[in-house]
Amino acid sequence: MIMPQKKPTTAKKTVKSKTKKTSTTKKATTKKTTVKKPTPKKPKVLSMAKMAELYPEAYKLNKAIGKAVKHFKAAETLTVSQWADKKRRLSPETSAEPGLWRTSRTPYLKEPMDCFTDPKVHKIVMVAASQVGKSEFELNAIGYIIDQDPGTILYIHPSLDEARKFSRQRLNPMIRDCKALKSKVSEIKAKDSANTILQKSFPGGSITLIGSNTPRALASMPARYIIGDEHDRWAKSAGAEGDPWELAERRQTTFYNRKAIDISTPTIRGASSIEISFYQGTQERWCHECPECGEYSEIDFDHIKFEHTIEKIGGRKVYTINGPINWMCPKCGCLTAEEKMRQQPAKWIAANPNAYESGVRSFWLNAFSSPWTPWTKICLSFLEAKDDALRLKVVWNTLLGKLWEERGELADEDTMLARREDYGKNEDGTPTELPDGVLVLTMGVDTQDNRLEYEVVGHGKYGETWGIKRGFIMGRPDAEGTWQRLDDIVDHVYHFKNGRGLKISITMIDSGGHFTQEVYEQARRRQIKRCFAIKGKGGEGIPYTSPPSKIQLKDKYGNNRKNAFCWLYTLGVDSGKQIIMSNLKVEEAGAKYCHFPTSEEAGYNQDFFNGLLSEHLILTNTKRGNQWAWEKLPGHQRNEPLDCRNYAIAGLRIINPDMDALEARLLSLNNQKSSTTPAPKPQTAAQQPTRRRGAQRRRTQHDDW
Ligand SMILES: [Zn+2]
């Protein structure tokens, strides 16, 4: 507000009344002190009515510009954490603990937040597990900017959809619930172009939310502040324009007081952008004091000690953690329980403090310090995911806050060929088909225009597999003869050295390609032999196996055939590929190890391994931001062996047999006379988790699936 030149009388009044006000609380003595120590001259405030009367010109001017400048006042020199403690309210729909923000609840966020107001720091990097409050960190910074140090903010999410979601679910509620912000950012109105879901203005600045894959938005406006969310999932390149982070940083060059916040959950070592950012900074880790030796160390999963038991309930493994979960101090080896560790003093310790001089502070945080993640939850999540590479990667990244490391590079074809082993010889000198350890057989069939390719896979305990037979059936999938020859494989009894036999429990046949209806029909006819049609679906996040759907068969004119149905399984093939690749890296026989036979009849030759090792996982730029996808390696044009194995492994998941029970049965049968072990049956309908009611009602005796 514009202050007109003083009028002595009114001025005195203001000061006096002020003194009076304070003295009411501080009693009579205060009055004396105020008199003795003359308060510095304060600006005098006139009532609007008085001003209108005395200074009509100034009054008019004030009235005209008052609204526009009402938010311009000197910053209160708060840090971000002080600002948040004073003004931030957590919204009920997004927080388990709505109400006033308390930095003391997540003490590890204080330092990263407060270096935002350190003039020497221009970039803050945070690699963090989920559930540690990293979004709150970003929101507090945004709130601080709007309220204390306004400027243009470019807020980059992996995709535009995520930006919209964040704005609706997190940003809008924060603005609504913080008085200091609500008065500055006006509500979204249909016709208000200043405030939309993706763009909001406030006095002195604005915030624009964009996706990393929108180059135009990245290159269009100067920005003093950049906030990058989930950097590891960003597009590798924003269209043809180049690296999104670099594009964004170019928007900042004109600002001497620029700030950037780069936050992400880590992904895969060597392909992680946030990993690179982290190593450019101070590399600080949140360390706790050991109650025994007083040394500070990070609480990481490698030093978490606990005992657990496994129980089988309803065919599923249920893990229980027995006794306390302890942390072992890497310096002195003493064990300390979670409860005690949570009360221990903690601080950030930098491995590369010199980076402060170049203005980059970087922090790495796992979920062990999060007040919302008990250690039991982390350990149980780990146990439940440890047998599944894809799930384990998620736990690794989001809870343990670690970069996922593929265990060394995949061996090449020659190494795999050399790794093959002799399954032994029968009494008559022929090669043994089934080595000891195999408990179940499954088969995967890939359909090509001129042939079927198949692999029979033996499964043992703990994911150990044995290649049993791999081959081709030449012939078109619309020729009956082709399928009769497949029957020879399906009906074959495979023998152990002791003469005992095993049949294939389930056969999964690919229905993709040009012969979908033929595959449906052939699978339908072989339902009794447990042959099922499958459809492979690529892409992240699709479950490896899910309950089948019932498919109506059609005739050659495309009309529905009466009473002709088959079951179709949709497989998340990317999950399967990840399991296969991670198992192929296991180098010692035992859990997850893949055995292959040397015998020529079995068909595991150079060609097979070339196809099995035909794909690798790469980060690709899609419309929805960065995604991991499988891509063919150069020189590996045929990937059918990989597909066949993928379907065969999915088959095991679908029948989900109790391996312990099978092993016991096989051992007891070895002492009896019968020659063929009954193949384990697939899950019964009752065990199928989600079957549509209608489908169940229509079920006949034969289409039990
Ligand atoms: Zn210690």
C-alpha cells in the first residue's frame, strides 16, 4: 500500500495504541521499556476513509493498484521446512495424517528441503524409495515458492497424464487447504485461462505442469524453478529435441537464482538418469548412530537380520517373521532392534562433500527410515517377491531404494552350449529323458505359418528347470496332420533312468498369427489333454498369468459356431522373459538354475540358444513416457525358443502344483510297481481366483476351464 506523508497527530496515535496492545499481556513494566527505548519509526497507516478525505489522489491510486500489489511483501526469511511447519496443511484425501505438516515426522526431509534456500545450491537431487514423503518435499517447495519467493516453475512428470493426475490429486488439495496459498492461487473456473489443471498463476509467478515427452512445452518458456518428478521414467528424448532435463535446464540459464529439484525412485543400474544426477552431487546418505559404538551408518537391507518361517496355506506360501527384526551395525557388528534404531540420532553424511562448491546436493534414501513403513512390511515384501524377478525389482527399487542390478551380463550362445550336461544313459544305452529332480513337465508351442515349434520343460523345486526336448513339427497349422504329430509329443511318456514315467501336465499353444481360429479349435479338441490356447501380451505391468477367458469359436465366414468355445489364457510375456533371463544368469545348479541336455535327440543346439538369448530389455521412449521393453538383439532374428519356454513356464504357473507333495509322491512311487506317475492336475475351478459368475454357471463337465 502506498504511504502518504505523515501527519504527526495520527502517527502518535498508531504507535500508542500499538504499545497498549503489547502491554496488556506484558503488564505495566513493558510500558516503561517501550518509552525508554523508542521504537524505530514505523510506517503510519491511515484508514481508507481518512485517506480518501485527506489525500484523494493517493486514495484513488491505492484503490486502483491495491488489489494487484497486496501480495508483495518482504519475504519472511523462512526455510522451506520452517515455511511448511508454519503454513502447510496436509489434505485429508491424500494424507494418512491430515492437518498441520510437521517436519519432525520425517526428519530426513529437513536438510534436503532447507538447502532450497541456500543461495549456493542450485540443484537438489533425491533418490528415494516410495512412501518416504518425496511428493511432500516437492509440494512444500512449491508452496514455499508461491508464498515466499515467487517465480516461474516448470514441473516435469514422466507423462502428461501423470502431470494432470498430480495436479488434481495433490497440488489442488494443497492449495485449497493452505490459507497462504489459497489466497494467491485463485480457484479454477471454467473461463479463467490463468488457472487450469496444468497451469496456475500466482502473484509474481506461475507453475506449469508438463510431461517429459512434450518437447514444445519444454522449450517454450523461461523458468527459474525446475522440479522433476520420477526422472528415471522420463522419455529418453523429448521428440527430436533431445534430453528433456537438458532442455528444461536451458530455460533456466538467465536466472542467477535458479533452482532445480530432481527426484526419482531408482530403476536399473547403468540405465538410471537419477543415478547419474546423484553422483554429480554431494552423495549424502541418511545415517543412524549405532547405540553400541556411536558410529553413524546407513540402515540398508544388507544389514537387516531376521528369522522367518514358510507355511503353505491354500496352496500359497505364507511367510511369517519370527522375533524382532534387527539391524547389524557394519562397524561393530552389534544387533539393534527397529524400535531402538528409530529413536537413534540420525544425520546426512556426504561421500562427496566437494560437490557443494558446484552447487549440487544429492541425497539417497531407502524406506527403512520412513515412519509409514515398518521393517516387517519391507522384509515380508521382500520374501514374497524373492522368487519372482519382476516383483523383486519393484521391491528393490521402491522399498529398498536400490538400483536393480542384473546379475552380470547374459552368457552368449557358446557359453550356454558348453554348459549343457549329460542327463545319463538308460540300461539299453539310449539317453535318459528325465534327470532326477524333475517333478512336472509342461510344454510351450509356438505357431508359425509353416510349422509348430515346441519345447518340453521339466520343473523341479525352487524354479529349477531342465530342458527335456525341443523341436519342430513341419506343416501348416490348418492341416490336421500337423496336430496329430503334436499329439505324439503331448501323449508321449517321458522316462527317468529307473524306468518311471511322467506325462506332460499342460500344453500352452500360441494363438497369435494367421491361424487363430484353427488354434482355438485344436486346443478345444484337446482340452481333455490340457492343451490350451494362449495369447501373448507385451508391455510393462501385465501379470504373467491370469484366469482364462472363454472364447466363442467362429466358422470361416466369421459367424459364431454353436456350442463351440475354448479357454484362452492371456500371458504377460514380458514378465516371463524377465524370469527366464534372470534364471539363465544363475550359474550354479539349484534354485532357478536352467539345465540343458547334450544329447542330440533333445535338440538343444546353437540355433536354440541363439533364439533363447534373442532379446534384451531396453528403455524405450513411448507416448506414455519411458518404458522398459524387450527388443530383439541384432543377429538374433528367430525368437521362437524364447517364446516356447515362456509359454511352458507360464503353464507351470497356471497349474501351480505343490512341489513338495509331488516330490513325496514320486519318492513313494519309486518303491512301488506302476510305471507312470499321474501328472499333477491343474488348479480346480474353485481355486481359480476370478471367474465370471456367468461362465461358471454355463460350465459343462468337459470345459472345466
Ligand atoms: Zn556399532
